[in-house]
Amino acid sequence: MSVNAVHDPYQRRPRAIAHADVLAGTIGLDMAKAGWVVTGDSYLGRVTKARILEAVHEAKGEDAADRIAGLKKPEMVTAAEDLLAGTGWLPEPLRTPTLPEDDGPAFELVDNLDEPASDDNTDAGEAQTAEDGGEPAIGESDVSGEDDPVTTDAFAKTAAE
């Protein structure tokens, strides 16, 4: 229903970020095509001068970055905004990572479920299971109890401590 791919320095969630990267790559998310534009308000005014120079260097080359290197930050932001306009440059967190190339689809699509999915006489259900003896790809997880309803006794116990 939703994906939380926010990277907070205090919260290490590498699996969640990796999962969000796979989802973004799978659906072909492109923030530049979606309409995000680098501006002083959206990015340049919020980062250091070194990051601004790095962005201009990536998008326009070393000569363009050298031309604005001696400017004070407000002037550098304005000049960088003009240089980066129309380039489609994105900061690293907004870039969609490329997915590794694979050998083909993970399962076969079947028009008629009554017919075998492939030549080895497996049916569509077998073609979509994991290759390790029919185990599901996502294993059963233990219930953590985090979603259980909270009783008033729990609050009293916490308050007493």
C-alpha cells in the first residue's frame, strides 16, 4: 500500500531502502520525468557549496563548475539553478538505481491454467513456487505482538516505572 524509503541518519534500514530501490527500478520511476526540478528552494539552497559545485560538475562539466566556484552561496545557488535548468540532473537520493540484468522472468505467464506451463509437465502453480522443494519464497514470520491492541494496564505499568 505504501513504501517508506526515507533515509534518516539515525535509523538504519538497509533492507527497506534496498526494497524501495527494487520497486522504483521495477516500475521505472524517474523523478525528472515526474516533474522534479532542481531549484534553490528544492535542493541547492539546502546543501553546501561543495555539493552545488559537484552537481554542476556532474551536469555541465568542470568548466561550468569552475566559473561559479568563487561566488558566495546566494549567487552560486542562482547561477547553479540557471546552469542546471533543463538538464534532468537529480541528487543521488532521487536517482533510480539500475536493476541487475537477469536471465528472464521469475515465472511463466499462462493463458490457460488447465494446460502445462512448460514442456517439463509442471503446472502453473509449480512454476511459480520457489526452487527449493516447493517452499514459499517468503517464509512464515513470527508474530511480534507489536500490532496487538494496547490495554490500559500497559500504560499503568509504564507510568509506574
